Amino acid sequence: MRKTHPLVYFTLLAGIVLSAFPLYWLFVVATRANDVVGDWPPPLAPGPNFGENVGRLFAADDANFLLGLWNSLLSSAIITVSVVFFSSLAGFAFAKLKFRGRNGLLLVILATMMIPVQMGIIPLYMIMVELGWQNRMEAIVVPALVSAFGVFLMRQYAEQAVPDELIEAARIDGCSTFRTFWSIVLPALRPGAAVLGLFTFMGAWNEFLWPLAVLEADNPTVQFSLSQLSTTYYTDYTLMFTGALIATVPLLLVFVAFGRQIIGGIMEGAVKA
């Protein structure tokens, strides 16, 4: 094995510091009073005000932060499970099943990815009004239950990860198509599904524009709640940083939960290569 040059370690260390420092600074400001935001040099040690800031955050009536956390957690979890399941099912169908119009239908699905999200907000909002889903979580969850990107990603992954011989063996044993998917294909797609689940949860958790359009301040998501902490004439940065810090924790937990599957998928691909 070649000896690694010290410059490589220095570059990696610098990248880690530059990536982690914004999160650490977020924590430092969340533990201090509001007057330290403009200090120079900035304080680098945590302060004693974190408990007080958390109490003020959850007591802010305009933000409804606790409700926003619950709404985002519930909607993101439902969207993630739905997208992973339906994308895996559709990806398996497009990759391994032969049916008339398969390539054309896949092109139609891919074409929907070319339409900017902003162009669909007004028609989608009109549909929500007709359904009576204004200021309801159904308006957040239902439009995001299926993802064109997820279908394409899982189709590409299934094409490489699932051998045709495995599916043929399952059919010889008498498995139905759905049983073949559930018992054989889905476990093989687990690393790709973990990546898709991570991206989907992050996207749903960080979504701001659509909840801002269809929800109101009394029933927000977490990003909507954070926006309510800033007013026209005054911004309490410690309150905003405390909210952003708490809102980051679920993303870190999800990354830890899916991280093992992602690394496992990378190692599996390396061994196959």
C-alpha cells in the first residue's frame, strides 16, 4: 500500500472543520443572549442561556414551534415511507417487467421532472381549494406521495442490483409478482431505498414554499414556524438559531439511522466491482 501524503490528511481535516463550524456556531449562538450576534471577535464557547432560549422558543405563540415540529415529523415520515415503497415498486416494474408502453411511460415520468415546481403551485393550490384542504396536512402529504425522481433512481438501481435469474427462480417456485417484489426484490433494493429515503425525508422536512402557500400560522410546519420568529422590525437571532438547531436534530437522527444501509450499499458495490 502506498503511504498517504500528509497533505491529504490536512485537506480532509480542513474540509471537516469548514463543514462542522456552521453547526457549532449555530449551537454557540443558541446558548447565548441576543447581543453576542454582532460581537467581534465572535464568542466560540457555549453560553448558559440554552435552556432559557428553548423555553422562550416553545412559549412563542406566533411560531407554534412544537406543533410545527409534529406536523413536519408526521408529514415527512408518511411521505418518505410512501415514496420509498411506490418508487421501489415502480422501479422494479420498469426495470424487470416487460409490458407494452414501458419505455414511453418512463419518458412521461421523466418529463415531469423538467417542469419547475414553482409553475405547479397555482394549479395545485386551486385543487387544494376545491378539495377543501387549505390549512390541512393533507395538502402537504398527498401531492408528495409519489416522486418521479424516486422512480427513476430505483429503476436504475434495480436494473443493476437484481439479477434476472433471481426473478425467474422465484417464478419457478410459484411466487406471484408482488410476492417476488416483497420477498426478493425489496431486500435487494435496501441500500438504494435508504438513499432515497434520506433524500426524501430531508426534502420534505426542509420544504418551505408550498407550506407557506397552503398553510396558515396556526397550523405550520417547522420551516414555516421558523419564518414566524422573524418580524419586520426585530429579529431575535438567538431564538431563530435555537429553533434551527432543534430542527436539525431529526435530520441527524435520520442520517444515523440510514447511514449504515448507505455505507453497506457502497461496500457491496465495491465488492461487486
